[in-house]
Amino acid sequence: MADPYLIDRRTLMAGAILLVGGTLAGFPGEVLAQSAGAPRFFTPDEFALLEEIASIVIPRTDTPGAREAGVPGFIDALMADWASTE
């Protein structure tokens, strides 16, 4: 019998996003559209490392993982367009 107090990583991450005021409805479409293609903030080597880290944090199972969901591209777009230069 499964322990009712154990949750999977995806449920934990969703709860953490909501806890800090995020939304599960989706990310701004403009940022998602900009996240496709070659990295704009990270070097190709840094971006490859970011993809590997994302795959470790949320791996592909019977559902897409972070890499397949476009998380590395989203982070790259945030860093290029939203993050402070400081």
C-alpha cells in the first residue's frame, strides 16, 4: 500500500510554484515564443549543461520531462529578456 504522505517530484514542484505566487495556468506566451531556437543568454556549452540539469531535476518518465517541456529554453529567455544585468 502506498504511503499517503509521499508525493512525486512533479506534485512537489507544482506546490512550490503555487507557494511563491506562481501559476500553473501557464507561462507568458511571449516568453515561451522567444524560448525556441538557439540560446540567446547562455553559451552552447552552458545551455547543454542546463538541459542536463533540467533532465535530472524533472526526468522524462511516462510524461515529458523538463527538457521536453522546454524548460531550458524558457530559462534562457528569462535570463536574456527579464533578468537584471546586475
